[in-house]
Amino acid sequence: MITLPLPLVSSLILGFLLLRLMVRGGGVAWVAALLGGLALQGLVITLAQHHGMAAARWVQPVSALVLPVLAWLAWKVDGLGLRLSARDALHLAGPALGLVLRWGDGWLLEALVPLSFAGYALALAVSLQRTGPDLPRGRLGQGDVPRLVWAGGAVALGLSALSDLGIAVAIARGHAAYVPLIVDLATSALLFGTGLLALGVAQVTARAAEPDIAPPAPSEDDHALFARLEALMQSRRAWRDPDLTLAQLARRLSVPAKRLSVAVNLVTGENISRYVNAKRVAAACEALGTGGTVTEAMLEAGFITKSNFNREFRRVTGQTPSAWQKQRQG
């Protein structure tokens, strides 16, 4: 019977997810690059650990150093909606150093891989904390889901560092025979888990509507800016767009995304995601009040999934949509 190594199975699944993302056109180029890198790494591990290919063994630690870099760039571009700059070329220093060490000290290279994963995991976690509750490219109807998905990516990078540490401990204690099994289980779980997280990012990150344009410095105070946002929401009914993002609203108002997020927080005491969802719930109530079904109200309001709709409706009204409609009819 033909059996496939676990890393190869993970690689095939990740390749399928990448193809699916490319066909659908997710608008998340660096997330797609991360999926591709994970799939290739699974293939490299299979050739190195299960087929003993010398070239694959030589490449494996160097190619591994590329993965946390791809994860960070995906966060910066597809998560925060920022552009890459010349300074981002410094992230190539890790893989370049790994390539140099591959010709020299193997112990330093073995230490560099887990340190790189741990460092990028910490950097991603800190950046998430500093960004606040509103991600510029996260769909506003998804609530905290975009942040949780990116946080899962940080956890996956940290677990990868721990698995490398576990391999080193096994070798140091004379249990080298267990290393292939540890590599199979840990690598497959981490590759596949990170791939699912990357795919999740693609599901909760909206496509950029147009290139980022540096907005002029705002002169309005918080209340004036919020009044402009209210006027935009009423006239354009922007909340009906299920792919609406903070970045899109900021571009329409010609202010930085962070500036708009802070203004909404200060004026309403809520983040902009909850502000937009409150508008959507109000529209859903109007549709339910005129006899529309729950599904019709959900779609009319701009919600994507029923779970998010029910959660936000209950948060705003204290009732489920069905209960609210029955009480209104009664």
C-alpha cells in the first residue's frame, strides 16, 4: 500500500488551498506567498527526512528562515494595508545569514531558526497589541475575528520555535531516533495549522478597493470628523457593503485610518467595527419590522454570516432577530 509522509500530505493540502485562493482572487498577495512557501517547505522536509536527499537537507533550514519573513510581510501588507519600503529589505538578512552559516557552523544555523521564529512571533504579537481593535483591512462585520486570526499566526510561529527546541533537547539527551517522528508530527501540524490561519486571513481581509493615497493632514476635531462620518453613512449607506473596511472609510473622508478610529472611539465609546454593526443592526430592525425574513434582513444590512449577525443583533438589542421580530409583531 502506498503511504504518503505527513509533511507531504500537508504540502498537498496547502497547495490546494493556494490554488483555491488564487482562483477566487482574494486580494491578499503576501498571504498567498505564505501559503506557497509553506507548501514548498513541506515538500523540502519530505525529500530531506523521508528520502534522504542531500540537497533537500542542505536547503531545509535556510528555506525555513523565509517563512517567518513571509508571515510578517503578509501582516504588514495584507493585515495593516501598508506599503513595503526599502527598509523591508532588511528582513532578508535572516535567510541570507542562514545561507552563509550553511557553509560554515551548523550549530549556529540550528540556533538561528528557532530564534527567528520566536522573534517574529513576538514582533507580530506586539504589533497586534499596538494596532488596537480595528485592523485597517479587516472586514468590519467580522468583529474581533481578524485580530484572532492574526494572533493565531503569532502562536503558530511561537510553537514552531518550541518544536525546534524540543528536537534539540531530544538530540542532547541521546534520543535522536525520535527526531524524525517529532519532525513529522510537529512540522505537519504547524504547516497545516499556519496554512489554515493564512486562509482564514484571506477570508476576513477585504480586497483593497484602490491604491493607498497619502491623505492630507486633517484639521477637524473629533466631533466634526464623526459628523462627517455620520453624513457619509447616511447618504451612501456604506454599511451595506459586506467588504467595508476602516481603510475604505478613511479614504472617503480623506483622513488617516488611525485618526478616524480614534475619533469614533472618543465620540461613541465604541470601536468602529461596533459602530458600523450598530448601523447594520438598525437597518436589519427596519427590514424585520416591515415583515422581512431574518435572512433577508441579514443580507439587507450587509452582514456576511448568520453567526455574526445574531451576535451583533443580540449585543445591540439584547434579543435574537427572531425574538425581536415576534415581540414587534405582537
